[in-house]
Amino acid sequence: MKFVRLFLLEFFRLLQSPFTWLTALATALSPLAGLLFYQPAQAGTMATQFLANPALAGGVCGGIFFALLTLEELDRASRSRVEVLADAAVPPRHLALLRLLALIAAAALCFGVTAALWFPASRRLIGSVFDTGDYVLAYGLFMGLALPLSILAASSAYQFTRRTDLSLALVAAFSGLSLTVWAGDWQLCWLNPSVWALSDDFSNLRIFRSVAYIRLTWLGALEGVWVISWLFVRQWGKGPLASFLCGIRRPLGPLLALCLLAGSVSAWAAQPLVDHSNPDLTVMTFDALSMLEGVTCSRRSAQVFPDTHAGTVSGKAVYQLQNRSGSPQTAALAVNPGYSISSVLANGTPVPFSPGDYEEYNEAMAEVTLPADPQIELEVEYGGFPQESRSMSTMQGRLEISGQYLCLENSALIPRLLNVSPEGEERYPTSVEIILPSHMTVIPFCASEAAVTAVHSDGTSTWSYEYTGSGGILYAGDYLREDIFAGGLSIQFYYGRKHQAVMEAAGAAEAIQAVVDYCTEHYGPLSFGADGSLKLIQSRVSGGGYATNGASLLDEADFTAANLNDQNKGTAPGEVMIHELVHQWWGLANMFAPGDPKDPWSAEGLTCYTTYRIAKELYGEDYAAEHYVNPWKQAVEDYHRNFYVRNPQYLSILPEEERLQITNRLAELRQYCEMPLKIRKAETLVGGEAAMDGILRGLFQRELDWAYPYLTYEEFLDACGLEKEELDFETNCEI
């Protein structure tokens, strides 16, 4: 009871300090930095812009503010020269603990007020896709846990040094490392967790798990360091070493510190979220394995059981193998590094298997001993928490498994045979059964369709589908589907239920029909439309889309309310929707090399030009000139008048952050405005729109060189019969 009374006295004393209130005010305002300039999360979703970045900024700024408050409070007695009196009233170590708890309590109170104040603002900014659960988790993990971490770090530094200046230098260095040198390592970012995106339409449990894991790991580590520094608290007039030697006479403190540090180091080493694949992406050991002679696979099947609460997967895969070699063989299976194989049966009999330690391209290899039997039914049970690739560790969230969204790719879905050839010339015929909550729709990323084969009393359903392939990608989620016929294709458009209002406001179905009809007529059909059918699937934010036979992925970041109002891409949401869909032709079916960002040649130029042509066809020449051509011309004229374009020597002396901001904006202007104007100028020089359509059709349908499949500016100029100088602008963009 005495300890509680002393804690309350210290806590209320802390609340009476003007510096505490100044810290609380600065912390409450710190999320504003995430809206204005500190924006580490780069994806264009509404939750990223108006939730992740403010919460991350609140954690960084608030953590620094509370670290300063901690140093100011711990040095108060020494600065006021009443330290001897304070030590006489309360033992120094008790007082150190009381101060720590009071500071953490003040931080918790400040955080609660900040989160409550920003709730209505975030809800209004994010709009119809706002999720209260995501708000609570984002602020709690990104900001809330940053405050006690900073307090522990500052308190530890002061208890070691007993000097404010040295403590301030140590805290500044520790924070600076997290923000700069360590920013590329998701496990080292103790102050600013590695968050690149939050989804609007689907769940974010995977990234929240990642941040929570690292926050708790660092919390254990800094608590351990604090306990050690607590043993150095000066008492009885002794120095730091003598105080420490007195402190370790009671084993509880050292033992607690050891347990906390050992636990955090173990959690660090055993983290279950990211694999340990070979960082050299040029190495392809698994693909170089020699195929087994006389061993083939005629079919495989799998039953997959995701746990949408725990984010784990369990499954059973069955392979129909033929062994014509007459002797035992060793087959290699690729599994996700987060999975373990629990049993392997060959014709109902257990056979030896060994998991491999080596990982490559987000796969680990397990070896299985096959018997000499001519016909083998190989049954493999597997499961675990799917790990993401270390090369993408700062962009976690791809392999989300929840009640709103699921993505299982290749060996995360079914273990992949590495050294067994398919029977015949076709790839492995595969059948899949998966059990998921009944409100989720299963979408195979291929031409096949999934169907419900059973509905269970526990609110789940069994989905089944078949396809042919060595890998396989499966999406599932709370999707809506619209069926559209355009350009000779039957299109199934899947998008998240939470995005329904945004899609309807943008006229998504009408935009798809307009784009597919126009681009198919003018450039040709998409190569990945299978047998007259195509799935367009809105995925959780992933950094881009891709396509395969019968399916194409649309990143949700392309269809947020903010993006659909981007004036660079169209004058209205429906036209921005058109712009993003045109990327199926220019950007996906025809790729562009990731070159110099200053180079205006990119997928955006042809996409903007095509969007302009579609708008011209839909709304007339005057509309297209007013909303596309004239703004492009004005933007290019402004570009040539820009001070830093005319005086590049001044740009080079600016701070890097400002320089990047300016160059990125100028590069965007050239890609979105200058290049479509150049293409329009080329249209005039080659003889009009029909001639340009013929040129673009030829480029779209050209035979690709798979060693370098990118469409280049030189190829475009050669197809037009023009020289680069003929399309250049000097001081204006009149054509």
C-alpha cells in the first residue's frame, strides 16, 4: 500500500509539471506530422495516408518528446540539489522505479487522449473504408508502444551515466539509428516500425502481428537493459560500480534482467514472420536440380485448412507417382519456410523424410525417400505460419490469412515437386479443396473456377477447383463480383465489399467495358484472356499487379478514393478508373523497364494518351482538349519555366529530402504530361489517329524478346519513323 501511495504522489506531482503538459500537447499534435511531411508508409491507400503515417509519426515524435521529459524529470533532483533529501525520504532504487512507472502512466494517459482526439479526424479523412479495429491496433502498436520504449531507453541511459548531456546524446544516437541506418531492417526499427502500407478493403492482421512481435521483442530487451541500469543507481554515497556490486547481492534483479534479455534475443532469433532465404537472388539452386530418371507425377491433390484466426495453414497433399526405375529414389519438395512436414506416407506406409535448412526464393527443400514400387501414392501432411521473403521484409502483409482476406502462393498453398517430371507433356493436373468461412469467396488465380461443394454447420464451406500447373496461387476474401462482357471477353470483376461505394461512384463496370472494348479494338486482345474469359481481381495492397492465363490482378491502391481523384490520371473518378485499367495493356501486357526516374518514357505516357483517346471518343474532342491536352500543355510550359529546371546547379545544393521531392514531382510531370503530348505530336507527324493506332497495335502485338521484354522509347520512335529530336519541346508544347 505504501508503494501505491508513493506512486500516486509521484504521478500527480508529474501531472503538475508544466513540462509534462507541454510534452503532452506536443505528443497530441505529433500525428499531424504524418499528414504533412513524415510519411514512411508509401502505398496510396486511404488507411496508409490517414492512419498509418499519422500513427507512425505520433510514435516517433511522441517517443522523442517523452524521452526528453524522462531526462528532465530524472535530473530534476540533481539539478535542484535536493537529491540527498529525496534519497533520505525514499530509497533511490524505489524512487527510480516509481518515476519510471509514473512516466509510463503519464504516457498512457497522453496516448489515450491523443487516440481519442484523432479518431473523428481519421474517420472523416479515410471515409467509407474506415475500420475502428484497424484504428485501435494502428495507434496502439505504432504509437502507444513507442512511448514506453522511449521512456525505458532514456531512463536506462540516465541511470548508467547520471548526466543529462551524455544521456541525451545516447538517446539521440539510438533513435537516429532506428530512423536511418537501421530503417532497412524490420527487426532493428525499435522506434519507427517497418510499415509500408495498410489495406482499406481487407484486413491488416499480418502487418499488425509483425509490428506487435517486434515491439514486444524490443520491450523485453529495453526492460532488461533498464533492470541492469537500475542496479547502477547510486545509493549510500557510493559510485556506480560499488552500487552495482551491492545491487547484485540480491539475485532477483540480475536474474530478471538475464531472463528478459535472453527472452528478447530468443524471440529475435526465432521470429516466425520472415524466412532466411539466400539474399543472392541470382542463385537458383532448386531450379538446377536434376530430374529423377524414371519417376513421374500424373496427378496431385490437396486439402487445405486455413485457420483465419491464427493466420496458420494445415493441409494434406497427395501425389500420384510412377517409379519406373525399379529402385528407391529421393524426391525433393519445396515448402514455405514457415511450414513443417509432420508425416509422409507412401502407399499408406511411413517413409523417411528430412527437412532442409537451406532456403531460396521463399522456399525450403525437404527430401523424401520413395520406395521402389512402380505406383506410389505419396501423402504429405504439412502446416504452419507462412513466412514472407526476406527480400521483401520491409513490405510485409502479402501472405495475409484472415476472415476477410487470404493469399496463398505456390508452395504456401501446396508443396511443390522440384525434381519429378509430370507424366506426359502437360504440367501436373491438380485438384484443391479448401475450407473457409462461408462469407469468403475463393478465387483461383488461373482460368479455373472454384465451386462450393459442401456447407458445414460451423459456418464454413468447402470449395473445390482443378487446374494444371506446378505451382498455384489462391485468393479468397469478402468479395463482390460483377460480370461484364466486353471486347469479346466474359469478365468476372472481383472487388472488396468495403469498396463497393467507391467502385459504384467511379462507375467501375462501365469503365471496364469502355477500356476493354476500346483497347481490344485498337490494340488487340489481352494475351492472358483464356478461352474468352478473364478474371479481374482486386488484391490487398501489394505494390503492383500481375497476370496469368485467365486472370489479372488489380492492386487496391490503384482504386482508392484519393487515387480516383488524381488529376494527373483523369478529370473524374471514372476516368482515373479507365487510366488504371488501361495499364492492363500498357504496363502489364507490355512492360516498361524501371529506368531513370527522370526519363519521361514509362507506362504512364501511353496510358495517359490512351485515356485521353477514350475520353475523346466518349465525350467529344472539346472535352478531351479542355481536360487533357490543355492541362498537359500548361504543365509542360510550367515545367520549362521552373527555376530548378532552368538552373539545375541550385537543385544540387538543396538538402537531399527537398531535392528528391522536387525531382520526383518534375519526373511525374514529364511522365504524365510531357510524354502523352509527345505521343500526340507523333500522332500528327505519322498521319493521324488511325496511323498511330496501327503503330501501337504493332508494338502491342510484337514478338517479345524474353531476354529483354520491355517496350523502349527507341522501339516507339523506330515504329513511327521519327527521330527523338522531332518530338522534343523547347520553351512550349505547341504542336
